[in-house]
Amino acid sequence: MSKKVRRVPVSLDAGEIKDLPQEDIRMILRGADELISTGGRSMLAKILKGSKDKKIFEHKLNECPAYGYYQDMKLDDIAKCIDWMIKKD
């Protein structure tokens, strides 16, 4: 018996981002790889920011090579990079 998946509508906002450097793309994907079955876009943004969120440490996501990659950026700007990646598949 399969579990019914509930889809949540999402609004993506890439802001003014037209392109991302290859290294940024690689690190976003690396961070996303760690989140399979654990979290979503918000958690990915927190990993890339280097957040001290309790859940990140519970799941040892602070050990991910992408942790803190965007430490000098705001979470909102990091989310726009992630949304750009989703829009570009």
C-alpha cells in the first residue's frame, strides 16, 4: 500500500538572477543531496548559510561540504539562488 503524497503549491522567486557560477551550482546540488528525505528548500538555504539551527545539527548536516558556502549572504538571497536552480531544472 503506497502512502499518499500531499503536494504543496510553491512560488519560486529567483529575483534578478540570470546565471550562477558553476561552483555555486555544484555546491547547491551538493547541499541538496544531503537533504533527501530530511528537509526542503528552507533547510537547504540554512545549510548553505551555515545556520546553527538545531535540526541541522541533529541530522549532522553541518558536516556537509556545502555548509556555510554562502555564509556572507542573507537567507532570502540564498533562497533566490535555490529557486533559480529549481526553475532551470
